Amino acid sequence: MVTENRRVREQTMELNRKIGYRLSNLMYEHGYMNTCDLEKLSGVSTSHISRLLNEQTKAPRLDTIEKFCEGFDISIYDFFNCECFKKKE
């Protein structure tokens, strides 16, 4: 049980890292956006965005990712269709 809990915790931390990385890349691709710019586009607070980028929060809920996608004008599929989310064999 302890081993399973550790594995889940590690997978969650890895997902957080990947989401932060993807968000950072999208901000860069959209003209060096900062957290205030992204807040205006998505409606997600700058403090929450900062916690995501710095891996200081649990994995965001799907509705939060949807807000980012709406701000960037991309689909959920496009958000996760990134090399960082592809499983390495």
C-alpha cells in the first residue's frame, strides 16, 4: 500500500511538472506572456498560474486547463498533444 501511494504521488508530481512545462511553452509561443497576461486571457488567477508553473500545487482540474485552452484558442487535445505528455518506451 505504501509503495502504491508513493507511485501515485510520483506520477502526480510528474504530471504537474509536464503541465507547468506545457503552460510555459504556450506562454512563450504566444509572445513571451507573463502570468498577468495569461490571467487576462484565461480568467485563472496569477497566483494559481504561478503555483502551476512552479510545481507548488496539485494537478489542475480539467476546467482550469479548459480555461487555458480557451485563452490560447486551442483544444484540450492540442494542449496534451505535446512531446512532454507522450509516454516514453
